[in-house]
Amino acid sequence: MDARIVELAKTLEAKTIARRRDFHRYAETAWTEFRTASIVADVLTELGYEVLIGDDVVAAEAMMGVPPANELERHRQRALAQGANPVWVEKMLGGKTGVVGVMDFGKPGPTVALRFDIDANDAVEAEDESHRPYRENFASVNKGAMHACAHDGHTAVGLAVAEILAALRADLAGRVKLIFQPAEEGVRGAKAMVVKGVVDDVDYLLGMHFGVTLRKTGQVACQTEGFLATTKLDASFTGVPAHAGAAPETGRNALLAAATALLNLHAISRHSQGASRINVGVMQGGTGRNVIPANAVIKLETRGTTSAINEYMYNEAVRIIEAAAQMHGCQVQIQEMGGAAGCGNDAELVARIRQTAERMGLFKEIVAAGNIGGSEDCTYFMERVQQRGGKAAYVMVGTELAAGHHDFRFDFNEEALVLASAFISGVAADLLTGK
Amino acid sequence: MDARIVELAKTLEAKTIARRRDFHRYAETAWTEFRTASIVADVLTELGYEVLIGDDVVAAEAMMGVPPANELERHRQRALAQGANPVWVEKMLGGKTGVVGVMDFGKPGPTVALRFDIDANDAVEAEDESHRPYRENFASVNKGAMHACAHDGHTAVGLAVAEILAALRADLAGRVKLIFQPAEEGVRGAKAMVVKGVVDDVDYLLGMHFGVTLRKTGQVACQTEGFLATTKLDASFTGVPAHAGAAPETGRNALLAAATALLNLHAISRHSQGASRINVGVMQGGTGRNVIPANAVIKLETRGTTSAINEYMYNEAVRIIEAAAQMHGCQVQIQEMGGAAGCGNDAELVARIRQTAERMGLFKEIVAAGNIGGSEDCTYFMERVQQRGGKAAYVMVGTELAAGHHDFRFDFNEEALVLASAFISGVAADLLTGK
Amino acid sequence: MDARIVELAKTLEAKTIARRRDFHRYAETAWTEFRTASIVADVLTELGYEVLIGDDVVAAEAMMGVPPANELERHRQRALAQGANPVWVEKMLGGKTGVVGVMDFGKPGPTVALRFDIDANDAVEAEDESHRPYRENFASVNKGAMHACAHDGHTAVGLAVAEILAALRADLAGRVKLIFQPAEEGVRGAKAMVVKGVVDDVDYLLGMHFGVTLRKTGQVACQTEGFLATTKLDASFTGVPAHAGAAPETGRNALLAAATALLNLHAISRHSQGASRINVGVMQGGTGRNVIPANAVIKLETRGTTSAINEYMYNEAVRIIEAAAQMHGCQVQIQEMGGAAGCGNDAELVARIRQTAERMGLFKEIVAAGNIGGSEDCTYFMERVQQRGGKAAYVMVGTELAAGHHDFRFDFNEEALVLASAFISGVAADLLTGK
Amino acid sequence: MDARIVELAKTLEAKTIARRRDFHRYAETAWTEFRTASIVADVLTELGYEVLIGDDVVAAEAMMGVPPANELERHRQRALAQGANPVWVEKMLGGKTGVVGVMDFGKPGPTVALRFDIDANDAVEAEDESHRPYRENFASVNKGAMHACAHDGHTAVGLAVAEILAALRADLAGRVKLIFQPAEEGVRGAKAMVVKGVVDDVDYLLGMHFGVTLRKTGQVACQTEGFLATTKLDASFTGVPAHAGAAPETGRNALLAAATALLNLHAISRHSQGASRINVGVMQGGTGRNVIPANAVIKLETRGTTSAINEYMYNEAVRIIEAAAQMHGCQVQIQEMGGAAGCGNDAELVARIRQTAERMGLFKEIVAAGNIGGSEDCTYFMERVQQRGGKAAYVMVGTELAAGHHDFRFDFNEEALVLASAFISGVAADLLTGK
């Protein structure tokens, strides 16, 4: 079967590259992936997958960092103008741009989930001849949105895998779920799909990423380390304005509250069980020099090498913020803007993936482990699957990068697309056959 | 002579009201009063005053809170389009919109200076029928600029006084200097004229304001209390950005520096010799939640009932800000954005003004003192005159207000214009005759 | 009657000086004035006054800053050994060392209260020949207690006045209350007597002080300004200790809570209606460098030119302290350790006192007003009397000082004793006769 | 040779236990180990070692946390009264209580150093029958000093090893240095011996500890992990006092400086390369509630899993402290009170020690690694030896504990003494023979 898979992947190569470039050209940022998701849904439908979309796979109450309604509406119209299928777009109102394709192979077997993230970054793409997407005319036409993290490639690989597995359906058992997740940037999207129960019935879950610490085509890692659990928070303080010269004592100073919070947030104690992080990255408040400032916002994130450590940081942060508001007679509203879990790969599954990698012989080098070096909300899916007795792993596929991730000159070697398509299909097929 | 003055003022009333409404309609904010100043210069010239303008009366190096060059240029063109005299505008490049009219009466006598402020507020004027300037079609056509502090009235009164004194010139001795000061809002303009030496030869200086604590037409106060010395500061902190998850220790956190400064600024000790104030009214910093913030700005003001107390506050503030930057390995740039002195009226001069007020019989009620309840940079002129042996006072002329100063519905009873024109002329004439 | 009073005062001069020196020699600090109060009670009894003491004049629940029980017991025994009357001492258990002597003159008239403070300072008296109390052998034998604020003189004057008024009783109407108040230092004692209702029936209340801003014998002021309302607070934070290297996150850091409180306390906004003060004068916490500190204490005071401003400062302080504890997961206990009101003298009463001063002709100079320049808890009595419709004033009697108040070389010119005895008696007699 | 060593150790067991109990009974805290060191010096001399003591092995300028002179003098006299040899005590003036015994075996070979720490803890030993040292009459007679960390055992083992190696001298090559280090508690002593060059010629260095994570007799670990580099600091702020009511602005508030430092110290950024720690364990300042506090002290420690991380923490801390002082116009003096390096064991040496452990067969269980879980200044010796090309390791010898380290009921199973004596001798002999 490995040989058939590789053959199929090669056959699909041109189509996969074309899809990647199409997604790149029409880059869509978090919760506005109306066109991308609509294309995914169309392809899956065509291939015979049951397609779940919008409310069926995204819990509205758990969506984080959603753009305001007028922004969403603007994007909906833009997407329609760029060819999105109105039937699907209708189902994604409110930014619920997640899609899941399910195929049941009709024989007893495990449920295998593969997760691909589909959103672009907030970045203005380079426009000069040295940047291939520009030179070859697939640079983003959506100003301010750019695929600078290879999610265009992930999505294209996801569709190639969908096609390969569909082609092999007669020989597979169990069920496959292809999860196309919006809003990975800012780690905002996975939670809403997890809360909806998308992976509650999953036995094996596989995530993947191009590049990061594997910067050569031909490299692969069957597991990935360095996931930091994280929570993204905004805290808005509201006080009472007053004339700073004439009656300062009648004011309630929101900037004093926010500054006190900021200082004490950074002073949260280190944790003895692993690394922790805290950063107030943005603070804004006040209206005029001579007015006691009655409003202030801080934007922060906590992190930890485990979900428990991040939860400790989060709990400390919330208590500090609330007490700082109270200290200065202010109100405060705290809003979760994003989050990811900290988690590990299951050794047994990693070993099995490695056997597949060795057997397929696609790669020149099997690296011990990739390192994500930050936060990725695929961990929410992984953690949920593991909590319910399943197994999860996250693989990394090497590719040369034109510039670092999130750089406005980012691009990758498209030769990796066929390797990833074949490899992910191979791993899935291995799990969906035999035992 | 009192009778002639009153008569002249009445004759000028319609013209004065028309001028006030014209200034109101073409409201110009600090350092952009190209049209207003140009009209003032034209009128003074016509009346036979020697006109000093631009570089001759404004020290560029002491101008505070000047808008950026492109803003100034935009206003220059706007003013020209609104009828400003290009000859004068040419001399006011860079925002040097101060004008001084001098008339020497050819006989030995004192030099008397009268100061009028000419700039509008940063406010969007009310646009509904209940607001008279809108209803009667003299609301500001310059969006975002509005005369909400009666400086339009002050300027019109200044021109009426110019005309009255010119008419009386044969009977006057000494010299009069009519100072039309830009940029009083934000207390940014007086210092640059004082530094230029505009009042270095002045024996008596008189400032005036409509309204404030005198809210009835027919009231007058021959002195004003409650001036708070003040300094307006911006502090810009620069650190080093870093990824908050991957290498936080390589950053230099400008928000930590700014927050530490903010807290400690508010903790500056009270002063036993009088009231002091400190307010950080605005704080902004950082670029993203996951980046160690490398920039932060705080906008603050210090105040004190005397210049010495304000200087204490200022010195403490500067030391705290610089140490906060150093504490977090950041750079900081501190910029003075405005300032006013704290000062008192000379009792002897006040008594003489009161005699004039009583003699002229213009007012129903002579109030013991007005109260400015804040900061006014006329104090810089007053302080300089007093330091050099002269005398200064600040009078307040009552008028009904439609809404408080700086309110977007502000308006005042124009009947007060003629009273002020006559009174100020009378006080000046009293000083410029006999003794 | 003035002449008789002066005569009586002179006759008593030697006794008054002797009493002052006796009190000086056996100086007793706040709430431990067992011997002083016992002597006062003996003298008053002998003179025919009804004596109220202990529970009858001191509300235990309102006593502030009381020494611990073992300290009180040590002082009780010390006082008995130094000649205190055991009958009175028995009634003052727990430190209730207040005494009030009441005499009703049997004719309708006002109730006049005179207040004298009796406690010594926490100071070690100078022991060298240049210090008169040492040279003339009446320096304090109670190490650490010293009359460095002239309360020994106040008490002696109180007893002289008691004797004079008793001698005049046939000619007086109404009722006199002589209040001997403990624990003025640290402003800890007046409140407990006020709460007990000691001045609830008083029409006129008079307080007095030697020296302060009147440093010449022969000077007198019939009113005193500059009283600052104040509250003295201790806040004790309790956290959870933890090994700072091995498990810092399990601790609750009381020093972080206290330091955050300290910074924010000093940052309480100025008040536009008058002067305010805040000082955290003492902070202590922690046990070892390598232990997360689980305890911290701050000792602070708030002040204001009016009771309302001080109450504002107090309310802000309490909220800040409680929020700081909560911010760091700590408990906090706040205890009031002292307090005084801010208040003014009644002009009408002051005028009457001034007439008496002028009529008696005792003083060379009647100063417009003394200035206490700080806090004095006599204000609690004054405020209560005024709140209930009575009138109050606080006089200052001039005397040369060997060193400033609270200095370990403090001493005063005893010639002032007879002047004060006669003057206070004269003022009381004036109020207790005729009108 | 292993057999002879074990035999010798057994023969010495009673003597070793007796010595341990003697040291326990006359416990001496950091820099006051006059009696302990004097006994060590006597024994080493007797055994034929060259003895270096005082100035020869301790660099005065690098001693940290030394008690004041009067304390040292008191301890000198106490030690002499308790039998210390005056000849040695004379050489240890100023607290230089380090001793090194050197024996050259006359044949070419490596220099092997063994390090034993000799000081007791600041603790008041339990006095009840359940505590064996009390029951068997060897509890500390020096109130406030107690061997609660087994250094009494370490010292006794050191002397047993000295005797065993001396007995084997004919069969050994190279040179042995037995380092008896004072002041390990508070990590104050090692640096001064390292600075003196005591291990500059050492090829192999071995440290040891009883207990910690090995709580059973019969366990041993041939290496130890978890060393945190650390620096102990005291910072003393000096401001200017002022009356908090009358003239607060004339003060310089040392508590504001210290509190600002405290908050910002805890806010030092986490380090991405490993764990870091910061703790301000003690803070004290101010004299009275109504005085602007003019003095404040903070006692803190920084830690890091590597010396580089600790150095980062230290540099940040110093900058913050100095800037906090400057911010409030205060002076500050920073003093290093202790320190330890972070370091690792040399794998090759560890393997060789493990072979010896296995060969000697003394232990039931060879644990992979002990964990010191904190800071130990033996690391300074280890780091220096490693920097100069030598190898170092730190072994842990199991023993049952009556209570945790530093507990006032601490005691250990003395059966471990003979095991440690034999094992350390065996490791040393292995290095000093053959290769």
C-alpha cells in the first residue's frame, strides 16, 4: 500500500502545489477563512466525505479573539467576491470557519483524526522580485493577510491526503476525520472545536507542521517537543474621570490600577516544576494629560511547560488583575483571547509513526524530535484525545524556508508538499489497516 | 475720558461681535492660528500700530507642543484658502503665530501690556439647533477646532481695545503693547514669547478672561486667584523587543519601566508649602501580546500653587522617570510639552484697577476675586514682569455660559464684549495718563 | 475676681512648680500614668471635686495603642512602688488612666470643660549638667520615659486651676469638668474618653499647650491653628512560607503584598480641598533570605487639614491595603493605633477669651494665633463639643524652651506656670459667672 | 586494598562516632568553628599531614557574611573555654576557620582533594527525650548553634578518611588534600578558600553529603544533581528623615526605594535557558510612623540552574536596586553575603566512582543520582577544578533521618559513618593508585 500511496501523492503533486498557491493568493486571517473553508468543503464533498461545517464543528461560546461583526461582514463579502461557495458561507456566519470531513470505511477499526490549520497571518506580504510568490504571481491579494506560516501548504496537504485515503477506501477499516481548523494564529480556534466534541470519539490524532526546526527538505520528525501551554488575556479597567488639577480625588485612576497589575503580574513567582512565562505585551490608557485616566487595557499572555503550570500562572494573573482594579476603585473585565495546552506525544504512537517513516523510505533523515518552541493549539486536540484514552502525536516535515516563520518574505520549498502528502497518508493508512 | 471710552466701545460693539463670530467660525488650534493672527496684524497695521510677528515675538526653541510639519503645512494652506494674508503667513512659518502691536504715545510714561489669547480648543462643535453658533451659522467650519474657551471673544476685545486706544492717542503717554498670544490651550505658547523678551520692558501687564467663576454679565473681578504653576511632559521609553516565549531575558521591557515610573510619580511626596498635583493622564506601549514591549510613552503634568512647588514636582518627576528607564535597561527621552507659572496679582495694581472699575460704573457687581482653578500661561508674562520690577494683574469679566469651558456646547453672552472692551481700555488709559 | 485669681495663682506658684517637677521625675508614658493619675485623683478629691476615673471615663474598646498586658503590669507595680494610691490604681487596670474632676456650683450656668494631657514621651532624658532637670535633680527616674512635651506642666497647671476654682466656688455658677487625659502622645487617648461621653454635656471646652510656636514667656494666643486630622494604622500581612529555591510557587508572599501596598498608599491622589498626608513610616517582614516571606507589618499614618480629608485618606488606605493582601493571596489585619480630628476654634469663644486676656493684663503680647503644626487629639473633644452645639478653643501659652518639643534636652521656663494657672482660671471663671 | 580500607574504617567506627558526637555537642556556626577546626588541625598534625590554616587557606577579602568583631571575640573565648588549642585559634583570628591537610605520597600521581564542611546551623536544638542527642547527652551546649545538617558527621568522616589514607600511605601515589571548609550554611565559606587558590593544583575533587534525597542507610549516589548557582545579597538604602506631617518633601524615602526595588526584583524576566529564582526574604526599614523613613534593608538571593543564569539574575538585581535608590534620591550599599556556583559532575569521574562503589560492595543500592535541591558552595571548588582541567563529583551517602535537614529535631543513623569513611577512602585510594 505504501507504494500506491506514494504514487498517488506524486500524481497529485501539481494539483497540490496549485491549491497551495491559490490559498496563498487568497490568504484569509483567523475566523475569516470563508473562501478557504468553502473550497475545502467542496473538495471533501466531491471526494465522498461527509462534511460538517459551522455550528456543527465550532462552539460559538468558545471562540476566542473573533473580529467584530462589521469586519466579519466585510470578509464574507470579500470571500464571496473571490469565489467562495455561498451555500457553505451561509453556514459559517459569525466566523465559524471550521470544516471536518468524515469517511467511514465500513469495517471495524479505529477513528483516526488528522488536523490541518488553514488561517493566514496578519502581515503585509513582500512585493519585490526576490520574493517568489510575488515574482510568480501568487502573492496575497488580500492586503494585510499573508500565509507566512505554511498553513496554505498544510491545507493543500490535507486535501491531497483526503484524495489519497478516498482512493484507498476499499482497503481501509475504521473511520477517518479530517479536521480543517481556523484561527491557529493567536491560538484562538482549536478550543471551540474541542468544546464542540470534534475529537471526543478519536483513537489516534495526528498534527503536522512544515519547517520550524526542520529546515531541509528530506527531513522528518515523528514527534515534536517544546509545546508551551498558554492563555491569552485582555483586561479592561474602567475608573472614573476627573479634572487632574481641580478635583483629582474624585477620580478613579484606571492607569494606576493597570500599572500596579502590570508590575505584580511580572512578579508572579517562578514555578519549581517547569518553565513559566508572563508578558504584558500591550498597555494603553487615558485620554488626556489633565484628566484622571478612566480607562486602561492590558494585553497579556501566560505560558507554562505543562497545562498545570500555565493554569497556575493564569490563576495568579486573574487574582492580581482583579485585586489591582479593586485597589483603585475600578471595574475590570477579563477576556480570554486565545489558549493552547502543553502536552506530549505518546511514545507508542511515535514509535509506530517512525516505523512507517522508515518503511516508506521517503525521507533522507529521521530527526529525533522537532521543537515547536512556543505555543500551538493543536495541543488542545491532543490533550482531549489523550484524556479520553486515545493517542496523539505531532510530526514535523522539513522544508527550506526563504525567511523565518511570520516574516513578510516567508516562503517554503514546495517539494515538501508531496512528501508530506504521502507520509501523512501512509501513517493514517497504517493506523486504519491491520490492527 | 471714561465717557469717551464707553462711547467708543459701544460704537464698536457690532464690529466686535462680528469679529468674534468670524474667529469662532474659522477656529484655529494651537500654533495654527495663521488666519486669526493675520487678521489681527492687518487690523493693528491699519490702526497705526507697529506690528511685530513671527520670529520677532516667538522664540522657536521655546515653543512647546508644536504640531508636526505636515500638519502645519496643511493648516497654512487651509488658512490661506480661508482668507489669511499671505504676507503675514509667510512670516509665521513653523507655527510662530504670535502678534504684538506697539504704539508709542510720544510722551514719557509707562509701558503697559495687554495680553489676549487667540487659539481654539481641540473639540468638535455641537451641531444642533439648540446651539446658537450652529443656529446662527457661525459654528466652526474647521472640524476638530472650536472656540470653547472664549478666546474668540478675547481676540475681538483686543482689537476693540486697540481701536479705542488709537482713537485716544493724543491724550495718552508712554507706550502700549497689545500681545496676541497663540497656543494658550495646553499652556504652550506664552513661554516662547516671554523668552523672546516681549515683556522685558513692561511696567504694567494685564491679562483677562471671560467667565470661569463669574457666570453673570455685569460681574467683574479685578484680580484672579487659583493659578497653578504647571509643567506638561511626555516621556518616551525605548527598550529592546524579544519573543516573550522563546527568549524573554534578551528583551528590555519598556512597559515595566513606564509602569514603575507611573506608580512612583504618583507617590511623589506632598509638599508642605502648598498644593501640588501629579497626573499621568496617558500611557501607551507595546506592539503585541507575545513580544517584550520595546516602546512606551507616558504623558503627564505636574502642578503646584507656586512655581517653586511645581519645580519641586518637576524635578522629582524627571529623576523618577530617568531612574525607571535605567532600572529596566531602557532609554528615555523627556520632552516639555507645555507650562505655566504660579503667581499672584500685585495688590497695588489691583486696587488701582478697582478704582477704575468703580469710577467707570460699567459693572453691577465687583467680585473680590475670580478663580482660574487651574493653569494659564499668562502667568509666565506676569511672573517675568514682576521679576523685573513691574506689576501685573489678571481680571475676570462675567458672562453667562451656555455650557462649561471646553464643552462642545460652549457659548457666552456677547453683551459682555462691550463691557470688557470699555473696561480694559479704561484700565489701560488710566495707567497711560497722569501718573 | 481677676485680681483674686492672680493672687491665688501666685500663692500656689511654688506648689505648682514642685508638682511639675514631681511629675517630671516620675514620667509615665501613654496608658501607664498610674502614679500621675492617682495623684491627680487625690488632689481633686481633697479639693472637693467628684472624681471619675477608669471605666467611668475611658471606653476600653476605643483605647488605641495600648501596651501589652505584661508591660501594663510592670508599670502598675512600678507606680505603686513610686507611691501611687492603690485604691485608684485598682480602678485603672488595663491602662484606663483617665481622670475627670467635676464640681457643680449649685447655680444655673454652663458646663465648662478644661482639658489637660498628662503623659510623657518615649525618650531617654539627657544626663548632663547643662540640662536643668538633671542638674536640679528632677530628671526622669523612669528610663525611656521623659516629659519632653510639657505635659508635666499642663498637669500641674490643671491642679492649680482646680484649686483656684474651688476657692472661688461661692461666686461661680454652672459646672466645671477638669479632664486629665492620658496618652496624648501618639494621639491615642482622647477618643476613648470622647466615646465614653465625657464631654457630651459640655458647653465650653478649652485646651491648652505650652510653647510650640510661642517661645517667649509673656506671650499668649487665644486660639490655635494648624491641627491636622490624623489616623494611625498598623497593617499586618500574613502569607504562607515556602522554600524560595525548591517550591517558591507554593508560598504566599507577604512582603510583595506589603510593598505593593506601600507604593500605592503613597500614590493616593492629592485632595483638592486641603492638604493631605500619607506616610508608611515603618515596614518589617520576612524571616530568612531563602524563605518566601510569610509575614509583614507596615505602620502608617494619614493626615488631612479637615476630618473629611483625613477620612478620605483613611478610606483609600484601607481599600489599598486590603486589595494588596488579596492580590498576593495573603490575609491582613488592620488596627487603628491612634487618631485626632481636624478642627477649628469658635470665633465667638476666642473673642471672649481674648477679652479676658486683655482684662487680666497678665501677658505682654497677645499673638493672633498659635500653630500646632501637626496633630493633637484634644481635637476629638473639641469636635464632639462643637457637633453638639457647644463651643471650643485651644490656647497657647508662651515659654522659653531649652530645646524643641520631643528633644531629649527639652525643658521650659517655669515662670509660665503661674501665668497659665491664672489665665486658664480666669477664662473659666469668666464663663462660669454672669452670662 | 579495598578490604584493608573497610577493615580500617570498622576499627575506627567507635572513634568516628565519638568525634561526631563531640562536634555535635560543641556545635559552632559559620566563621566561629574555632574549636572544631582546632581539633581537626590537631588530628591532622598527629597523623603526619602538613596543616594549612587561617590566612594560608582563607582569603579575608572574599569571606562573606562574617559576624561582627565582638561576636567573633565572644566565640573565640567560648572555644578556648571548650578546649580549643590556643595555637591554632591564634591563627584563625577574624573567623578564618578553614583547615587543609596535605599529604604527599612521594610518588608521581594526581592531586586528589576531598572536601568536608564543618559548620553548624543557627537553630535551637530540641530538648526532650524523644531526641536522641538530648537523651544520650550530646545535644549542643552552645545555645542557638546546632548540627542539623550532618556536617558533624562530615567532619568526623573527614578525620577517619585522614587516618585511613595515612595508614595506606606506602601504597599510594600523588598527593591528597583534605579540605575542611567553614561556613557552608548561607554558602559563605567556599569562595574565600577558592580565591586563596586551595584547589588550583587539584586533579580530582570529591564532595559528599549525608541524607538529603537518600534516606536509607545502604544507599549511595555517585553523583548529585540539582545544584542551583546562587548569590546572597544585602542592600542597605539610606535616605533623609523628615517630619511626615510638617515637611515631608524634605525627606528622602528609603522605604519607597526599597519597596520599588522589591517589586521590580521579583519582576525580573524568566530566563529561557533554565530555571531562575529571586527572593527578597527580609525587608526592614523606618523608625517611626510620623517620620519619612531614612533607612531600609532588603536581604535577597538570586539562583539559577547554571552560573550564567544566576549571573544574569544578579546583574539585573544590582541594576534594579541601584536605580531604585536613585529614583528616590537615596544612597544604597550592596553587599554579597554568600554564593554558590551551578555545576555538574564529570561523567568519567562518576563512572570511576561507581566502579569503586560496585567493587567495594559496601552499599545495598547504588542510586543513579542524588539531588541537592538547592545551593551548596562545594560547587565553587568543583567549578574551579573543572575550569582548570580537573574533574569533580559530589557523592551522596544514604542514612535515615529523624527529621528533615535544618529541623531542630534533626539526627541521622550513625551506621552510615563507617560506610562513608570506607567509601570515600576507597574512592580516593583508587584515584591515588595505579593510573
